[in-house]
Amino acid sequence: MKVIARPVGTGKTRELIETAAKENGIVLTVNRAALRTKAIAYGYPDVEIIEMGDMIYGNFSPNKKVFVHKMDDFVQDFLWHEYGLELSGYSVALEDSNNAK
């Protein structure tokens, strides 16, 4: 699993889109239109970008790797829309690059 964790404005979104494009993956996000604009600007107009509704209703290509854009926003959106819950915190384990799979 690839985890991209850096400060704002350091190219995380671009790296995620590039990785998804190279690995023929899907990018899951809360705002498809905004991310589509960025993907086109970065030179990746064909990368598949979906939102939660697409996932729920099966409107995506199966058997592809999934890359989540802004994981915290996505989880918050899911919890709020599906259960009326507010995300108040989470933890993330960053793997040592020597032990990554």
C-alpha cells in the first residue's frame, strides 16, 4: 500500500493521480469534478475517478487497484452521509520503506 503523507502544496494529489494512471487504477474522491480538472491539467485525462455513489452503485471498473484521494475527507463524507457521524480523529501507521510490501 502506498501512503503519501506530506504538507499541503507538496504534490501529493499529483503523485496519487500519476501512480493510479501508471498502475491502471481508480481514484476514489469526494469531488470527482475538481479532481478530474486536476488530472487533465497534470496530463492524465484518462485516469478513472469515482465518488462514493459510484462505488455504492457499482459504477466503476472492477478488479482495479483503488487509490483514495484525501482519505480523511472521504471517511468523513462516508460516515456523515451513511450514519450521521462526525469523524473526530484517526491514526495512521506509516510503514518503514525497508519493510513495505
